[in-house]
Amino acid sequence: MKPGSIAFHLKHTLLFALQFAAFALSSNSYAQSQQSTEKPAKSESQQTQAGTTSDHPGPDQSNITVLPSVTVNTKASDTAGYVAKRSLTATKTDTPVIEIPQSISVVTRDELDMRSVQNFTEALRYVPGVAVDQFGFEGRGYEYLLMRGFQGLTTANFRDGLSQAGRGLYFGSFITDPYGMERIDVLRGPSAVMFGRGDAGGIVNRVTKRPSADPIREIELQYGNFDRKRVAADLGFANKEGTLMFRLVTLGLDSDTQVRFPNTGGDRAQNRRFYIAPSVTWRPTVDTTITLMGDVLNNRSEASPFYITAPDGSRTNVLLADPKFVKYSTNQSSFSYQIEHNFNEIFTVRQNFRHMQQDGKFNELNPLEFNINQPTVMDRMAFSTNERLNQTVLDTHIQAKLNTGPVHHTMLVGADWNMTDASLKYFAGANTPGIDILNPVYPQPIPKPDLLAIQAKQKIDQLGVYIQDQLRYDQNWILTLSGRYDRVNTTNDDILNTTTDRSKDQAYTGRAGLTYLFSNGIAPYVSYSQSFLPQAGFDSSNNPFDPTRSAQYEVGIKYQPVGGRSLYTLALFDLTKTNVLTRDPNDPFRSVQNGEVGSRGAELEARAELLPGLNFIGSFTYHEVTVTKSNDGNEGKMPVQVPTTLTSAWLDYSLGSLGIEWLRGFGIGGGVRYVGRVFDDDQNTSSTPAFTLFDATLRYDHGPWLFNINASNLFNNQYVSSNVFGTFYLGTQRTVVGTLKYRF
């Protein structure tokens, strides 16, 4: 078994997990033998707690007391319809959303099901501060998004509190199927203090479905336009004692797409996907929880959405791709574990681990220029890549809940390790036929690319340590203080040219936030947070570039009516990203890092049950994103593809709430989304117009059966998302999907 192989990683991971579990069990036995009269504390996954004074032997605790026990049934109270009341994402501790001094939104499973979300970015369409699908319809699985104006394709990619932001050297990146998610937490603004390297906009944490003591048995059949066919199942069960729980989530997808090749009689690019995710949770004692999770996601796509722009700059319906050549094929898998052990009512230790791997084979065509002798023929170059991406992440932390006089503390000390390995083989093609925009021919014989032009490897090794204290005074004041140190080593190997570049980066980041809780559910807050992101390359003196640095000031107010099922938030922020690369005025082929980008604005969000059975989601975003320092002639301009204004609203109603018997089980819903104009070039000389889209849903729920029909872009608005890099990116056309679910 070779070191570096996935089998090698899994073997040693399982051994380590078993050793950790044995240690937890032995420590629990010792604690019980020393504290025979002490009532065991439940896992924080079962309740949020503090306890009475501990009898556990140790240092003098005469000046330290423990909080009175407070039990919260997270199963019942954490999520109510579209409103999640607690989150682990922002602080790595189970914290009420209203007490987090930073903007955070939660997309619940109820919302995902109500809107029949089909891909990951679709889940974020009604979240403030987030612009999705800036490259239009995306059928390949890529999760393009902007957060407060900054790219988040991979830098914002997290799952279960661990980074999956590993990036391949050309096409490779980890993807998500929303059916496997329990919820999605969107934390806006710099967040490096908890998670290490990341960009200025924030993170999106995907929370995986996992075993439950309650039985879960559902099977779905789905059919939609573009001949979309999907079968899915979610099955879970537990033993009688609830100490051993299993869950299996799986689906198969076979679909055409809106990417249609002209002059072919209607041939469309296809998508095929298989996903399976087994998991098991074992609770050997009331204080110890061990969860093992794995998944496999195989994705096959031909949907390359690149349309050729005519020589006069106008849009054509001619695709650059070829249906028999273009291919995006990835095989992705992961193994992870989560261990939690309560030593007593003060101390809890947690360890989270995941190893992910993706193997990808990609065929694509690059546009060159229009042929001099045939001015309507676009010359093309075929190329292929073979890519492998591995990422291993380990996070261990200790939490302590205690009092010092009138101040209640939830303290966290931890360390995490994040290693990414990526490799690439790039093959260039020759004698690739062009495509005539007046008479396109599909398919054409395209010679297989066989010239190895690039062979490269990259390794990124990050180690971070962090500390946090959430201080509560007089039940009203909450001060959150966090600090972190990261060390990042990057190695780039150009195997063909036998060269190696190495860089070492380090960064200190922090966060400070203050919240005041009024008794009526109003909570104003103020915060400051930082992030950093390493960047590749060297300046004219061959010094490696420093990481970009981001800092944000944010003030806001959250309102959660006492005993209600709603949450209202308002945030004002001022965010600055420095050390941005820009042209070296003394060397046009080099860069310097004195660029700067600023983002400031306001975000509003409402998630509420307005009346029994009547649910509402509303959001509004206005931000000014500006290049404030640059040598590229774009100072004072907005970056491309960034809208100034985003507005959305969703309303659904269970008609059975009217009390009319024949309407029982019926429900209707609808939404509207507005995306403001975006600029197409760095000089802001041209722009793509704003657009407005409507969505709708109709459902019938009767006994074990649930039928739902959902339409996105109901009126089939033929819009353009953006026009950049010489290509028009067409928006997502009307999508109608019917889902039949059987629960047993």
C-alpha cells in the first residue's frame, strides 16, 4: 500500500479514529470512577448546556463556576421552516444566529425541497450579498458565485466546517449535489480567523445529511423539461437504544440541457450524474459521538456553454464546442469522520477529518481568431487535460464553558491542517477544424490532442492555530474575540522544464464583535474581521508575492421575535482588499501588488412565517465595489460581472390553513429575482442590462405521497448573464421539474 494512496490514507485515518475513540472511552471511564455522583453531560449535538460546579479533580477552581444547565432540543428548535436559529459555522460552537456578530444566512432543507433546487448555486438565489451564475447557465457542475463582489468559486467552498476549496491546475474543483445537503450556511465577510486562507467575501458551508435517531425513508422520482430524469432515495434507521444510526443518500441523473447545437435536428448537450453517500453514527456512551461519512460523486457533462461572438461584436447562437469531442468527466470521492467527547460539563473536545479526491478528464476547444481567408470561420484549438486533485483536512479543538465572576465564557482553542495536492497533464491539439458562424457543422472530426505541452504539480500545506472566547456579561452583552496564526507553504513543480518554485507565507488574522441582546429579541452588533489569501508569482526582483489581505468593518441589527418563527437582519459593511496584483509600471510583463479593491454596502434579509402556513423570504443588496488602487487604468471602476443591486422575494402558502377540507394538502408559492446591470470590461465602457425572473411552485401532500411541480424563470426570459472575455453567457432558460416523493 503506497503512501499517498487513498487506501493508505483511509487505513491510517481509521486507526487514528479508533485510537481517539479508545482514548475518549477510557477517559470517560476514569471520569465516571472519579465522579460517581456526577450526572453525565449530554453531547452538544444533543443539547446546548452548561452545568453546575464540577467535582472533577484538577486545578483550584474556587473562583470559577459553571453555568446553570440549560437544555435545548436542537432537533426541534434549531430549524423552523425557513428559519434556522443556531449555527456552528461562524464560531465552531453551537451559537444562536442572533448572537453571531457577522452576517449569516441559512438555507434550510425545507427551503431546498420547496423550491426543488436542482444544482448548488440555485440554492443561493434568494440569499443577500451573493450573486450566482454570472457565467449564465452552468451544466458542468461548477459553482460560480460572488460574495460582496469577490469570487467564491473555490475559496468559499466549505463542507461540514472543513475546507474543500482545493483547486485543480486547470478545470478541477470539488462540486456538490444539493440533495445530499441538510442545510447551507452562508457567512459573509472575511472569515480566516476560523478557517484559514480565504478571500474577502466569506464562505459557504455545506452541511451534509447525517444519521438521525428518527427513521428516514423516502424515494423520489423526478421528470422535467430537457428530458430531465432523476431517481433519488434517502434512507435512515437506528437501533432501539439510539446508539447506532445509519443513513444512505443516493441519486442517479440523466438529462439533456438547454445547450443546443444548431443544424443538428435538435441535438443537446447531456448531463449524467451518480451520487451515493453512506454514513454511520455510533454513541458508545452519552458523552461520546463518532460519525463516519463517505461519498462518491461521478459527473459527466457535455454542456460547454460558450457561444461565439461575431466579428462585429454581436451575439450568435453558434456554439464553440463540438458534441462528439467536448467532455467534462470527474470521479470524486471522500471519507470523513467527526468525533466529539465531553470530558465533563466544562470541557469538550472535537476532531473533524476529511480526505477528498477527484480525478478528471476534460476535452475542450479554445477560440483563436477569425480566419483571414474565411472571415466567418472561427479557428479553434482542441486540448485535453488529465487532472488529479487531493485534499486532506484535519481540525481539532477543545471547548471550555465556565464562569469568571459575572462573565460567562465559551472558550475555544484549536489547530487545523489543510493539505492540497494537484497534478496536471495538458495535451495540445493540431489541425483542429474551424467553425463557420453562418453555416456551423456539428459534429466534425477532431484529432485527439497528443502533444504534452504542460506537466505540473502543486502542493499547498497549511497549518493554523486559533483561539476564541465568547464572553457574556449580564445576559445582554456578548463580546466575541478571536485570533489565529497560519503558515502556508506552496511548491510548484514544472516537470517538463524541470523547475521548482517554492513560497512560504504566514499571516495573523483576528475578529472582534460586540452584540447587545434586548429582551424583545432585538440584537444590534458591531464587528471587525480579517482574511488572507496566498497568491502565486514573483515580482521583478524575483520575490514571491505576499498574500492578499482583507479587513472589514460591519454594523448591523438582528431581530428575532421571542417565541416566533422569523428572523430579520440588516447589515452595513465596509470591506477593503489590499496587496492586489496590478501591472508593474516599469515592466509590462511583471506585476506589483499595490492594487486595492473596496466593497461597501447594505444587506437586508427577512425569513419569516407571517401567518400559520404563510412563509416569506426577502432580501435586498446594494453594494459599491470599486477598484481603488491600480496601475491598469481601471482605478475608480467596478470589476466585471459584479451587480450593484440584487433583490429577491419568495412567498408560499399551505392552502390547508384556510380550513377548507378539499384544499388540505395543497400549497402554492412564487418568487421574483432582480439582478442589476453588470459591466463587461475593466474600463466600464459597456454593460449587460439588468434582468428580472419569476419562479413558481405547486404541491400536493397527502399521506405518504408528496407531489411538487416547480418552474424557474417561469416566463422564459431570454436574458444574457454577462458578456466578458469575448463571449456572451446566456442565462438559464425556463426549467420545469415535477417531483413525486413517497415516504414510508
